[in-house]
Amino acid sequence: MNEASFFKTLETQYSNQLPFVVYSRPINSIIKCWLQKDDVLHKTDTFTESGFVFAPFDFNQQSIVLPEAHCEHFVLEIDKLESDENTTKFAVTETNKDAHINLVSKGIEAIKNGELKKVVLSRYDAKEQTKNNPISIFKRLFNAYKNAMVYCWYHPKVGLWLGATPELLFKVEGKKLTTISLAGTQPYNSSSKPIWTDKEIEEQQIVTDYIMHQIAPYTKQNSISEVETVKAGNLMHLKSRITSVIEEDSSLKSIIEALHPTPAVCGFPKQKSKDFILQNENYNREYYTGFLGELNLKQSKTRNTNRRNVENSVYAVVRTQSNFYVNLRCMQLKDNEALIYVGGGITKDSIPEKEWEETVNKTKTIGNVLD
């Protein structure tokens, strides 16, 4: 399938108000498209199905699956898409600045009082959309963010979301588990190396320690890479990679419940920071800081056990694979508006004004692809 027919098929699906997802994983020239054949809303709370999952921040809300067997699947391999590049820069509104600074100040106070060690506080910025073409926005995201999971997801009974997230929640290949610890943010500067503060280094270490503690009951042979600086769009982050082997009696759902939501999007301790968010942010995150991705897809690989007699010793190994990404750097298109969701990690050393500025930088990162 060529580029024109691929996106014409996608446009037809959207105009018929039928569910779909189009996405490309990081550092990948392959775009995948799933088109559900009807508008049935499929939910999951077991995560045993095969499909594409779209899960919320709060597990008390519904997780949606586009079932593999109920979808048509198309693949396009391409490095750059034909796209009408947007030259208009996104203007951040100041209307909720005071509210966010007050929210951050309240979070810092709770940390200093010993109630929390870290909490991630967020907001959204709304921009009126006149064209409101999600396929065009997806093309711009794909061209701009090669180091991100870029997606456009739609269900007529839920809504329409787009994003370019740099953060892997975790992936599973057979029994191998891989996840990352990502935290700390500063603008990218091509002329100088980033200098990380104690606050940012501590924030990333909190995430690493938390992940190791959470997966310990379900895994073995855990290892952590050195901390490195990674670029996502026009922002820089601190990152470590964690690999493990899942114990035989551990389910995929148990790993999800252990890791979601991470301190990078919620805080620490998890339940207390989550309660603080639900009580103080004064809006519903919905699928922002939830997760999305391929769920229990079968993967076949050939294996050779006898090099001397290759013809008689090659066989196929079938195992399941899941890839989940945290829904960051995302937006929701709703009622002729683009709602852009952004947040930041708050610790005892946070400065409310600078936290506001960080959300402004993040808003521009995703907002600049809008019409």
C-alpha cells in the first residue's frame, strides 16, 4: 500500500466515525494502522486480550481495546510523510498561570510536611481549532518526533487523542521485561551540554528506585543501565534502562498494576500522590498519563539448534509481545478545541514559577503541530 491509499483508507474510516489507531514506534520508519470494523466499545480489566490498548490514568475508569481480530491492519514503510508543515507558533495562554502556581505551591507544602516525597502536577491548555484535521496533525508529529511513539487514536464513543510520547512504560517479549526510568526536563540547546541540578537528578533516582521496588515480587535477574541524557523534540531528559525476567507465575496485569502510574506521571508514594492529584488538580486527566500500545500480539521467530544439519533443526518459536507507552506530550481534540495536557514533577526543591515555565515549554512542543 502506498502513502496516498494508506491515508485515504484512514480518512474514510474517520469520516465513517469508526474506531482506529495509526501509530509509529520510536526510531521506526514503519507506520501501522488498525481499523475496527464496527463501533463496538471493547473494554478490558484483565489485559489477556490481543489488540491495541488505550488505558486511563485512573484505573477506576475504563481501559479500551481495539481487538486484533476485529480490525483490518495496514502497514506503511516510509521515512517522511508528505505534509503541509505548519509555520504558526503556538501561543500559550496565561489564564491558568496563577492556578497552576498555587497548585504547585500546595504540592511543595505537602512534601515539606512529610505527606509526599514527590508529586506530578498537571494542567491543560486549550486552543480553538478551525480545521481540526487529526490526520494532518499526525503526519506532522511523525515527521517531527522520530524518537517518540507517535499516534492518533479514535473511538466515537470515547474521543480523539494524538501524541508523541518519549516514555516507554514497559515492553514484554516472551518473559523478558524492559522498562525505562525517565525524569528531569530542560530545553534542548545545541550549543552546550545540559547541566542537571540536584533536584532533577534526585527526581530521576526516585523513579528508578520505585520501579526496582515495584517489579521485585514479579521478576528476577534485574539490571540497570547508566543514567544518560536523551532528547525528545526540543526537550532533554535523564534516562536509565531496566531489564528483567518475569517470573513464571506473574501475569501481565500484575506488572501493569505494579508500574502504572509511575512516579514520572504520578508521584511517590503512589497512592498518596494519586489521591493528592485527584483531590487538587480540579480536572479529569482521562487518558493523559495513562498508557497505550500493542497488547499480547503473537510474534514468531525462527531458531536453529543444530548448525550442522540446518534443514532439520530450524523451527518457529511463537511468543507474545506487548509494548506500552505512557501517554505524555498528548492532546485531545474535542468540540473544535485542542486540549493540550502538560505537567511536571514536584519535589521539595521545586520553584513554582519555574514549574510553570516547564509546562509552557512542553505545551509549545506539542502545540506547534496544530493548524
